[in-house]
Amino acid sequence: MIYHVLTAAEWEENAGNPDYRPLSFPSDQFIHCCTAEQLQHVLQRYFPGQQDLVILCIDAEMVTAPIKYEDLSREGMLFPHIYGALNTNAVKRVVSCPPLPESLG
């Protein structure tokens, strides 16, 4: 299982479609994902204080686009990136995410 974080509104707009591309796809050319072990790090680093987030739980074996594990941000971790549209039938669950505080320090 791999995970993708986005707003509930963005998912609601796309959930009924056969495939999904996030708003950042045109510039990034891939979909940012993470593993279960990386999820807390991703939420704290990229989404602090954000409201109405959901987490897509994606069956990586069902994703039709190539998945590459890369450390593009030089964080010392390999993150799964989907290089193409996410076929929404690979999304097995959508989980609401409580907002994290603005600062943990």
C-alpha cells in the first residue's frame, strides 16, 4: 500500500473519474506518494495546519502507471512517485486526516 495526501474537495471532484491527476501534475509530471512509515513525516512537513485533508490508500500492485521510488528532495528517503495518472480503482480506502498543528516545536 502507498499513500497520497490531498484535500477532501479535490478528491470529491475526482473520485468518480476513472483516473486522477493532482493539480501539481502538469509541473511535477508525477503524483507524490509515500509509504506508511513516511506518512507522518509527509503530513508534518508538507501539510501542517491544513484542514479537510484525506489520505488515499492505494494498492500499488493495481496502479497501471509506472511507480518509481526516488529521493528527489534529498531527504534520505525513497518516496514512491506515480509517473502517470492514478487509475482510481487502485484506491482501496479514503481516510480523513485530522489537521496537524502549525508548529510542533
